Amino acid sequence: MKKMLFLFLCPIMAIGQSNLDSIEALFQQKKYKKAETIIETYLETHPNNLEAIELLGDAFGHQKKWNEAIDAYEKLVDADDDNANYHYKYGGVLGMKALENKFKAIGFIGDIKSSFTKATELDKNHIPARWALVELYMQLPGIFGGSKSKSLKYAEELERLSTVDGYLAKGYVYEYDNKPELAEKYYKMAIKEGGSLTCFNKLTDLYESENEPEKAIKNIEKAQQKHQRNALHYQIGKVSAEYNVELQKGEQCLKKYIKNYSEEDGVPKAWAHYRLAQIHAHQKNKAEALKYIDLAIAELPKIKPFKDQKEKILHL
């Protein structure tokens, strides 16, 4: 649920006042504290501006200030009870608060359910709220209202709104229910229908969780053929290194990743060097393994797995 609930932090930037024009840029730069300060200053003279209150809730949420975010979104719901997105965001931040303290989570369940459900009732096309309910009903224990059938009900609603989302939701339900064959079926259907990187990644993650690295690599290669993303070279190398399979292919892909690296690829080059060190350690190439792990440590000296890997290499 955590991953899906973070969708509620995506704001709709519609406010036009000049002193809030910079908020979108600050959000993109992840300068949430600065955004918070600007919005709070604006609200001192415009306390009832719902767009500003929403942005403030988003700024709090990005900083994991769940109590403050709850207060902000609750104001929105009180001010406009017919706004589906306000109910969705309020339910989402309650969910994040519940995840942070599972002992107190029981007290939030009813409000989380009702908020997401209200969002779906108010907006028949609200996809994120339906996704949240799919995950919520699968993750809740039965004694607290968890229900696979309810999850599938909302997955069906998703499929009517977006075929790809419906297939992905069903894949999620069956993966969570420990039915990998059915999960694989629906993830493959999602790839055929939409073919986004998200669809490919879901199937790759399934194969990895089922300890089928060869299938994972083949799936990533298909994604690479379609999307031509350098980041996928790293993914192949990672699977190769972690599972000790197709080591030559993994090494080649990691070297391509490093050669073509840009910040847009996401994973720092240090991690590619770490994976190369793992691959050479599997092959008992101590000198090469040390070379690459030293590169990784030089780039990111505080990463514990890098230090642990060096210790393993030194004992080869």
C-alpha cells in the first residue's frame, strides 16, 4: 500500500497567484521545507485558499509530517466534502500514518476505507483511489476487513477504466495471494496491452521474487528492445550479479551502463561497480573484484554493502 499511497502527494498545480508560482519548481527540486514556508506565509493572508492548503498538505506529506498533513487535508474535506481528490489524499495520509505505527493502525482503518470509498463514489473515474483500495483490502488481515474478493472487485472497476491498470491490479492481487502463475498471466497481459516500463518491471519483480533470474533477464531484455533505456542495462547486471547467472552478459551490460551513464539513469555508477565486483567475486577473480569494489567505495564511501562485499572479496 505504501507505494501506491504516495500517489496522493502528486499535486495539481492550478493556483495562479504570483507568490505561489515557484511552488511547482520547488516540489520538482524536492525543496519541500522551503515550499512549506512560502505556502504558510501565503496562507497568513489567504487562510481559506483551498489550493494553497492542498499544496501545504502535499509539502508536509513529502516530508513525512503525517500529523500536519492530516490536519491540512482534513480542512479540505471539511471545506468541500464533494471533492473526490480531497478524500483520496486524506485517506492516503492516514494510511501513511498507520504504516508508521502499526499498533495504532487499527484506529485508522475505518477512516482510511471510508475516505478511499468516498473518493470512488464521488468520482467514477478515480483510478488512484481504486488502486489504493485494491492494495488495502489485500493487505488487511481478514479480522480487520481484508478481502481478496473486494480487491478483485476494485481491480474489475480499474479494468473498465483502464485495461492496463486492471491487469496490473489483478497481477498484484494474485502475486500477493501467492499464485505466481496467475500473477504472471496478468502481468504479461498488461505488457501486451500497454507495454510501459512499469508493466515490464512488475513481471521482472515477480520473477525475481520467485527465484527465476533467467526469466527476469529475458523480460528486461524485451523491455530494453522496446524502450531503449540505459537503466535497463544496470537491471540486467544486477540480476546477474545477485543470482550468479549469465555473468558474461551481466558484465557487458554493466560496462555499457557505466559508459553511457547520465543522472537520468537514477542508479549511481558506484552501484554498477559494486555489481561488477560481485560478478568477478563469483568467478573468483579477486584482483578484478577488488578493483571494482574500491571504485564503488571511493564514489560512495558510506554504503555498508560495499564494505561488506570488500570483506568477502578479501577472504576469497
